Amino acid sequence: MATEVDTWSLAPKADGVFSFDDNLADANHPYTVDDDLLNEAEVNGNWTPQEKALHEARLKAKAKRRLRKSSSRNSTSESFSESGEVSGSDPHSPKGKVNTSDRKSRTGKGRGLPKKGGAGGKGVWGAAGMVYEDEEPDMRDPNYDESAQGDTVYATVVPEVDEKELEKMVNPIVQEYFEHGDTKEVQMLLKGLNLGQHKYEFSSLAVSLSLEGKASHRELTSRLLSDLLGKMLSQSEMARAFDKILKELPDLILDTPEAPQMLGQFIARAIADHVLPMSFLDFYKGKVDCDHARVALDRAEVLLNMKREMVRLDNVWGVGGGLRPVKHLVKEMNLLLKEYLVSGDVSEAEHCLRDLEVPHFHHELVYEAVVMVLESKGDTASHMMIKLLQSFWKTGLITVDQMNRGFQRVYDELPEINLDVPHAHSIMETFVDLCYQESVITKQLRDACPARGRKRFVSEGDGGAIKN
């Protein structure tokens, strides 16, 4: 019997029967007295039937425990004791490092399927076919709004324009308006801006920019303020804007010395257009310490007293730009030339022509100047007009195209002018020659002058005398 036991104990162990895990499991159970006796009996070779049966029963119990452990693993893979690797580990990684990107169980148990059926883990939407229900708003949520619960309404919110950014956003709108003169477009652009409490500053900025510009810009600004009243701005906001400009006059005169007089004209025009209340000037009586503001208010009061019977001060800025009617521009050019013939001041005539701001209409001035020479008596008007056109030519105020167009208009209408001025052809030829000698016109324009008409004789027997 001892020989048989020794042979059995020294026999090679079958795969999966004895392993290092079994020794660990046995080590966890302390030996009893019976175990010591069995070991001693085994060494001495004295096995009793009861001891042998007890030993076999214990071996069977251990085998059953090993079967229960191995059954929980994947049936297709080798046993845990044989592989020596943890399920889910990378065989190529050092020291059997676990692959963290694998979604299979890392405990070595299970059938090798994804955890939670593929519905768990970071960045996973959930199991296929899962339908999510609407979540109720949580009162502990920082964005929870009790009054907004119910039907959600989305609206575009335009943030209020900061005071520092207001000037950067308004300046392009005003400068573009000076080019096209469309007040409706300005209203549309202002509606897209949330000016908030700084709405009145748009008027003050527009007036300040026009003070540095031309007379046509100031005329356009007055029209803009009139059109914005009641639509974008109220009278109180307009009054607040002009009050701000009055306080800024000491700074404005550094760039525009005539700012007080111009602001007075703005105030008078605004009161006449009902943009400002009639009591605007009365509010400042006896309350103004700034000399510049006092000059502006006095200027406005004088203009209103002069134009008391007029509803609007339309001509407070004079004639500016091509927005005026053509007849009005022709009348202004006639007055300009008549004043020049009386005073002889070329610089004043040049200043008046620049104020008209119609460089595309300067051919009308050339036409009117030549017609005045044809209708005048003596050579005084001829020499003065040559001096004036020569000055405009040298300074570039009248271009070659405008000069040629003005003379060509006279050439075309010379037959009709000759009906009122019988010597128009001879006067025209003399005037054209003088203009060419003074380098006012080109040689091509001089050669284009029409020749004198058919000669008229006194009678057939007068020896060929020409009638004067």
C-alpha cells in the first residue's frame, strides 16, 4: 500500500488538477490534528482504511472547488493556471500591463462580452435601441429659471453698445450718410444697434462730425435730425444732445474755430424744424458761464428773430451740393459772376464757387461767364472774365473737361445768341483768341469756334463796303 501511495504521489500532475493556486488555497486553511496524523501515517506507510477514505474525500472536495473556479472562465480559452495571463491584458506589453482601451472584463471572469452590454463606459451613447425620456428641470441647476418653465421662446438678444465703442460704430454710419444722403438707411442701421441709454449721443456725434465737414454735410445733418425725430429720438433726447455739444465747445473750437456760430445755426434750424422745443433758448438765459456757448445761443436767437415769419430755415447753410435744384444753382452762379464784376475779388469768387460743392456743374459757370462777355459793352467785362477763368484754370478748380464743355455749349447756341447780339460772332472770335493767348483754353477748342456768317454789303454799287 505504501508503494502504491508513493507512486501516486510522485506521478506527474495532470493539467488543471494541481496548480500554484491550489497550494495557495491550501495554505489559507490551517492544518488540523487529523492532517498531521495522515501525513505521519503517509511517511511511515501505515494507512488505515479510514484514513485513506478521509484523504480521498478531501481530494475530491478540492477537485470540485477547482471545477467551480474554472467553469466561470471562458470555456474556449485555456485555464487561468495554464495561460498565466490576466484576461484583457496585452501580451506584448511589459509585465502583462492591462489594456485600458479594452471594454471587456479585466477580472478574468465572464464570457468575454463588453461590460453592461456595450452601454457603459466613457463616450458611449448607450445600448442599441435605448430610448431616452425627457428630463425634468432640476431646481438645483444653476441655470434653472422658475418663471421660464413652460413653452420656451428663443429670441435674438443684441447687447447694449458700450460708451467707448459707440463712437467707432457711429462714425462710419454718419460718414456713409454724407455720401448717399438716405435717412431711411440710417434709421435701419440704428435699429440694428442697441444704443440703450446712449441713444442721444448719436445726434451729438453727427453734429460734431458735420462741423468739421462741408456746408452740404451740415445741411444733411439737419435733415437727418428732422427725420429721426419721433422715430428714433425724442425732443428731450435731442435737447440733451445739443446740451452736450454746448459743453464741448471749448474742445471743438480747437479744430473748428467757427464752431460756436455753426452750432448757433444748428440750434436755430432745429427749433424751426421743431426738433428742439421752443423753450430751449429760454432755459439757458442767465445760466451760461462759457463765452463760446453764449455766442452760439446768441447766434441762434438772432436767426430766429430774423426768420420769425418763416416756418423753416432752409437756407441757413446756403447752397451746398448737387442736392439743390439746377435752377437754384444757375441763379447762384449768376449772382457770383455779377458780384465779381462789381468787386473784382477773385479769391471771394473762388470761395463762393467752392462752397457750392458742385464740381460736376462748373461748366455752367464757364457758359454764363462767356454769355456775359457777349452781352456786355466794352472790353472791361472781357478782360475780367479772362482773369477769373485763368485763376480757376491754374488752381484746378475748373478742369479741362468742364472748360471745354462750357465753351462748346456757347458754340452750339451762338446762332440763337446772335439774334439778340448781332456782333456775337466777332466778339466770340476775339474773346477766344485772348483766352488762348492767356492759356485758358486749348488750341483745339480755339479752332472749334464757328466762323463769322455771310457778309452783308450796303448796296451793289458801293464798291464792296461791308456793313458795320
